[in-house]
Amino acid sequence: MTITIRPLGLADASEYRAFRLEALRATPAAFTSTYAEDLDQPLEVTVNRLTRVGRPDDVTVGGNAAAERLYRSCGFEQWGREPAAVMVDGQPVAKLHLIRWL
């Protein structure tokens, strides 16, 4: 199986939004926002995520060691850390900011 990493564009906004909502519903602890919060957001919010300038493939992980390992195995590097940035199951969790320049 070949995995292709590419920048997402405006044409990907609807599919990306659906994918993100399903991920938020299935694994809420992996995100710093909730399914309910994102469900109410217009597609424009997703478009803005996809068109941000200067930070290609920027992701945030916190308290999810498997996700962090996956991103690092794909060439992402940590550029920042926010200690105790969010609460997950009543516990403070750091947000790690990872980036992979394309």
C-alpha cells in the first residue's frame, strides 16, 4: 500500500470536514474541540483551515502517543508545546504542535 501526503486544497473541504467530524465523533479525546462544536461550524471554517498561510501540514496532538508516533514516522517534527493546554477526562494534557513542510 502506498500512502501519498499532499496539501489539501479548497476542493477537498467537504470531504475533509466529513472526515474530521467522523474522527471527532469516534475519538473525542484526540482533539481539542468537540464534535458538537465543529458540527455547528460552517464549511467556511474548514476552508480557512485548509488555506492558512505559512504552516503547511501543521497538526496538534496531545495525550495521544499513538498519533504522535504516527505523525513522527511520517516526517513531522515538533515546533512547540503548550503544557496543560486542554483537559481530557478531567486531566490536563499538553498540546504538541507538529509540522511537516512539503
